[in-house]
Amino acid sequence: MRVPYGGNKEFFKYSLFLVFCNRITTSAVSAISLVASKKALDPVAPIYKYCLISVSNILTTTCQYEALKYVSFPVQTLAKCAKMIPVMIWGTIIMQKRYKGKDYLLAVLVTLGCSIFILYPEAADISPYNRGRESTVWGVFLMVGYLGFDGFTSTFQDKLFKGYDMEIHNQIFYTTLCSCVLSLSGLVLQGHLLLAVDFVYRHKDCFFDVLLLSTVATASQFYISYTIRTFGALTFATIMTTRQLVSIMLSCVWFSHPLSWKQWIGATIVFGSLYAKSFLSAPKKPVPENPASPVHAQSGGSRSQNDKP
């Protein structure tokens, strides 16, 4: 989205085509997994519920890719740390959940840190096209859309898992299958399908980039589901926070994205708040009793003569 291809310096502009490639790859792999494990391919929940997740997921990914045109990858990556706010909102609406005061405090601190990071970038790093304030506002708008749709997606997925006896592969298969149909329909209606295929055909390096992105996105989906199911949400949140930090550092090195001192303050607020929550939420280990305590010694040494060995 940000690096041109070919001698004419052409930019790839078809975000929905990337969504289609990602979802068709994930759908195929999940179908193979279901067949290999001899599990049923029949839908467990009504199809329209899979479609709701699919629509919000497509909008999430499209906003994510489009935002890369107008803001740097580090800005978008750190902004993803604010996804707990829409998750709390959607959780209250859909799941009727109640949150404690410290949860709201954490959300405010993360939002504050993200706002500082977004509002005070280096002047040359606002947009790859250097279109000024208009691009910055549009980029922030796209990221707000991404956060809102992403919060709905994860919350509704949680509701489906709790409401139905559903395998991870089953939900991934039907959700991505619906996404394939919807994204393909959008490409055809916009007239972008043939243009995207032609672009990829003319630029072989773009084809390999799309293939790599689809492969990694598929593997990521399965790793995420496995991590949450096996190790719990707290471990997953810690891993994702660490990944955000690594992504920012790698992007700064690879693409030479400068970070202002105010952005470093914002990053410190966000990551410090998230790790503080992880530390405070960790269950405390019980203190083992000392077998050599005076009470044990006294009771052990005052056995009656009538006691049997």
C-alpha cells in the first residue's frame, strides 16, 4: 500500500482484493483441517450470524489497509491498542457485561496515550502522498472505523462460541467463506477485480507479496484461536502487546519512520498501562506452609504411647 511497484512507480490500490485473497486462503485451509480431522462441515449456528461476523471483519480489514495510505504503520499499530474501548462498549450492548472502575481507567489511559501518539507525529510522516491535514483526518477516521468494526467482530465471535457448541475451525471456515463471497461481490461491483488481477500479473513481486500476506494472515488466525483456547485471554493480551511494540520498532528501522519525543511518551503510557493491568490481574500464588514450623514440630513430637505407628 505504501511502496510503489515497477519502473512507473505504481501503487497497489485495491484493498478489497487483499481481503479476498486472505479470506479464500484461510477458508481453504480451515476446510482441509475439518476434513482431515473428520469433523462435520455443517454450520452449527444460523448462516446469517456467520455473515454478520464476516461483514464486520471485511470492513475491519479494509479500513486497516486503507489507513496505511494516510498514516504510518507505527501510528496504526499503536492505535490498535485502544481496541479495548469498543470491545467494552460492544460487550455492554451485546453481552450485557459490567466492568469495574479500573477497567475504565485503563481504557482512558490507553486512549490518552494513543491520542498523544497520533496527534504529535513528525511532520514528514503524516502521509505517503503528502496531502496535508485532509489525509490525516481521513486516516484517523479509518482507524476509528477499524476499531469499531473489530470490537464488534471479536465480541460477536465470543457470543457465538458461548451460545453454540462450536469448533474453532467451523467458525473460521464459515466466516471466511462468507467473506470470500462478499469481498468478491464488492470487487465485481466496483470493477476492481480485473484491474487488481492485471496489476498482480504485471508485477510479479506484488504477486509474491500478496501470497506471503495471505499465508501469514491464515497462520495468524489459527495461532490466535489456539492461544486463546489453550492459554487464556491474559496470556494472549500480553503477547499481542509485545507484538505491537516489536512491530513499531521493526517498522521504524525498516521504513525509517521517525518518532517524536511526544510519541515516545504516548507509547510509554499505552504499554505501561497494559502491562500494569496484566501484572495486577495475574493470580497470586499461595504461600506454602513451612513443614518445620513450631506447631508442626510440637504436634509431631508429642505422640501418645497408645498411638499406632
